[in-house]
Amino acid sequence: MTDKEVCRYLELVDRRLFILVHSGINWKPEYAAELEAIDRELVELRKMVDCEHGKRRIA
């Protein structure tokens, strides 16, 4: 996993948490679409994270 991919993963997690924690009564319909896009990208990046964790277990 590259540094850029790690940073992207962290940015997505941060944005997702921000939306979920701070939107509350200020929920906007566009948040749903943004969360779906974030989740799709996180699924792909999560595969890389799991692979890296697997490498550490073997070593």
C-alpha cells in the first residue's frame, strides 16, 4: 500500500466520521450519496489494508 493510498484511506474515514457525527439534525440528502461513494472506495482500499496486515502476520 502506497503512502498516497494510506492518506486517501484516512481522509475518507475522517470525512465519513465527520458526516455521521456532525450532521445530526442538519442532515442533507446529498450526504447519503457521498457516504455511498466513500463506502465504495473504502471497500477497495480496505482490501489493501487487510493484505498489508496479512503480510505483517507472516513476517
